[in-house]
Amino acid sequence: MRTSDLDEFRTFAEERLEDMRRTAYWICGDWHHAEDITQIALTKLYANWDRRHRIDNLEAYSQTVVTRASIDHCRRRWRRERPTEQLPDSAGPVTDPSLSLQVRTALNALPTRQRAVVVLRFWVDMDIPTTARALNCSVGTVKSHTARALAKLRELLGETDPFEQLTTAPAPATRTR
């Protein structure tokens, strides 16, 4: 890879890193796994960086790579994990911890593809056709996953508006160099 290409990739990765991590977090529900997923996605982007000029929207493409890496990661879960009734305390500041925990628990209760649709549509703010391309499925599948996921979220959260809560994710811990 040429030095200019490497510099361009480094700049792109630095600009998109936090958005990619947040998307991965909303899909998988764990900051540590989100870090791993983001690294996998960046590796895949780097490996195909020479094709970037053929991609219309590189930011949307990076979200697609993160989404697919997240889904793959969820499919390959370690088989000896034991689900628990309570999630560990959040490491970052949250406006209402109990509500944030309820939303995360409700999101984790959704099947992986439905969770991915909700995150892409309402957190990343992708439209339906872009979400369909990111998930490699039809527009109708996105619509049905959205409807089912929102119905399940409303059932699990009661009167709480799931749209409003998706914008208040806890911030990841900042790194110092």
C-alpha cells in the first residue's frame, strides 16, 4: 500500500472509529466485544482499501462492515457463557441508569438481526434501503424485522419510548495515549 493510501486509511479510521464502536456496541451490547468487532471491521476495510473508489458512500459501507462483523460475532458466541438476570453496572455516566439498563436488556432480548435493524435504523439513522443493503436482505425483511423488534421493545419496556432511549447510550471510556 502506498504511503498516501495508508495516510488516507488512517485518517478515515480515526474519524469513523467512535461511530463504528457505538454501532457495534448497540448491536452486541458489550463495549469489550464492540472493541473486538471494530478491530475486525477495520481490518476488513484495510484489506479492501484499494477498492474504496468504487464505493459510493464509504461511511455507510463502514457501517455495513461493522454490522456484518457484529452479526458474525453474535453467531459465534462462546458456548460456555451463562446468561444472567442482571447486567453488570455501567462504567460510564448515564442520565438514568435503570432506564438505560432496561433498554439494553430489551435490546439484548431481540434476535441479532432484529437488533441490528433497530440499531441501524434508529441509532445510526439509516433509511430502509440502506439498512437492507447493509444486512444483505430485502426492504420487506427490514420492514418486518423493524415492526417485530419495535413491538417486542414496546412489550418489554412498557410505556417507555424506545426511540428516545436509543439516543442516550452510555459513552465509552475515553482512552489516553
